[in-house]
Amino acid sequence: MTLLPTSTAAGLLYYGQGFLIYPSGFPQGSRQTVATPMEYNMIYHDVTLETPDNVRIRAYLMLQREDVPNTKGAYQQTHIYWKSKRKEEGKQLRTTGGTSGSGNSAAKAEKETDADVAEGSAEGIRIDPEMSEHDQEIALSRPTVMIFHANAGNLGHRLPLARLFYDQMRCNVFILSYRGYGLSEGSPSEKGLRIDAQTALDFVREHPLLNEAPLLFYGQSIGGAVAIDLASRNPDAVHALIVENTFTSIPDLIPTVMPYLSSVSFLCHQVWPSSTSIAKIPPSKPVLMISGLQDEVVPPSHMKKLWEIVCSQGGMEGVEEQEILPEDGEEVGGKLGERRAERKEGAAESKGVEDNVEKSKDRASNREWRKVRRGVKWWLEFNEGQHSKYHAPPLLIHGKL
């Protein structure tokens, strides 16, 4: 490995860390082209949020309804514009009429003015008048998942994940595009993303169909750091936290991801101190941690350290760790959701009792995943799990968590 001169490494890290940590233009075209939920057969609201520091960020909101999956065709409902009131009081909402079959575009957001929008009601966010009372009741009855994506690409790249939460698990889904990502304005930074996440949470908590339902934060990679930070600052708002392949802090990650900058890691001002923040989340909150043991970006030791922290919180004393063994019918190798082929009648008797504890332990030692529970804390690891793969939704769908 070629070592950089200390002065060069220091300059690269200090002045270039924004680009290194937040590669929002990768893959190519990520700042110009963003897929819409309509392309994944989901009815959605295109949402623009104005943050307290006057940055407009984009998001998608998919509300539950009777027709899910949307067999009658997907479309965009009313566009929602909402301004954070943390800085300035006043009316927070403006809406424009939805355009059936239309996608989102940067030009559409840029051309919006006070003249071409209708003011929302003073009581709060306006519900789409085309949404039936029955569908509203369904949305009210379902949990909401807020998705915080990783550091590359845009929210459109995470729509397959959103669709699993929406179609299979019947959750309301809110997915945010950070500043400097996709069609959102601004430039990304730790401070900026924290503001964006808080603004998104404030919007969800004010929405009349979302403000009383259980709220889950899901974050992958740097999105996990965003979710942890947001939960630590809003413990009463979050019902449960799911983090996947995230890190203890950015400086802790530098020796592995950018070893040539290790000697100057102290210059990293984008910190995301998840190991400190996660300790502030009350121990009564359910937490699911998902780790891919072949993660090529974040060493699995980071997730393990976060797991140790949540398990060492006050109130966790005496709570034993329980390994969840494979259930009857699960495929050897642990490919979740797959079932063994039905055995011929009498085969079980000829082989003896196959699904006893010892056999279950054998399957546990050979499967591709391992699951542990400690009170309301859950740990799940995949032997071949990689950084960019999402594992949570399929597991939830098949009732494994």
C-alpha cells in the first residue's frame, strides 16, 4: 500500500470528506433521474419539505389503502409542500393537484410559486379529498416506516425496499431524499442530514393519518447513523429501530475504508457518533440489528459493538441472550422463507424424529443466518451478507423477526 504524505492526506480528508462520505452523484445520473413509486405500482404523494434552514428536500409518501398492491394502477396523488415551523410559525402546507400517471421532476419543484398553489388548512395537513374514508381508516390502523437510505444513489434506488414494506407488510412508507441527493436542494453534511431527518419526522408526526400509529425508523449504512441519531433525540416518537450494516462512527471507519488517511482521522469533522447516540435510546425500545458478515464497506465488528452497547444499557441486567433456532420446515442452510419439499408418507418414521432439538442445532450451525434475541433487542447476521443488500423486509415478511 502506498502511503500518502501526511500533509496531502490531511488536506484530502479535511477538505474532501464531504465528497468521500456523501457520493450523491454515484451512480452516474443520480442527481438528475429519480424513479417514482408509480414505476413500482404504488400510489404515492410527491412531498417537498422546507427545512428550518430553508432547503427544499424531496420525499415520497405511500399511504396504506384497501387496494394494495395497487391492482387498479398507480398514480401520483396531490403534491404536498410542507414548511418546518421550527424556525418560523405560520401555515405549513400548500398542495397542488395530483397528476394521474405523472412522475416527479426537478423543474416541477423549481417552478412552484405562491401563485400556483392552494393554501392548506390551518388545522394541519390536508388529506387528499380523493382518498376514501375507508382507505383513511386503513392508513390510520397501520404502522409507518421511515426509510433513511445509504450514502450513494437516491431514494428512487430504494423503492424495491419500500415496496416490500408497503405491499407485503402493509406499512405506510415515508422515504426521504437528503439534501444534495436526487432532486433535493443543498449539499449534504452531518448537520444538514440531521436537520433533514428531524424535518421529515416533524412532518410525519403532524400528518393526521400517521401521527398516532407506531413509527419505525429503518436505516442502512449511513442511513443507520441518521436513524440512530434521530431516535436518540426523539425517543418518545419512535416505536422501534432497525439498522442494517451501519458503523460506530465515521472516524472509526476510516482505518478500514480509507487506510491511507488513518494517520489524520482526527481531522474528520463528519463524525456520526452512533456508538454514543445509540446509548441514549431508552432500553425499552425494540431494536433490530442486521449485519452482513461479508460486508465489504463496514466491518461487522462495528455492528457487533453497537449490539453490545444496547445490551449493556440499564434495565438489561439479567436479561438472557437467547439464540433462535431454525423452525420445523426451514431449509437447511437457512434460506429464509424456503420450505423443504414434503416428505413421503412414512419417511419421518424411517429416519426417526428429525426435528428435535439436536437436529435443530445442527441446522443452526450450517445455516446462512443467525438470529439472537435479548429482551426487546434482536440481532441477525448473514454469513454471506454484503453491504448493499437489504435483508430486513424478507425476514419480516416471512415472520422471522
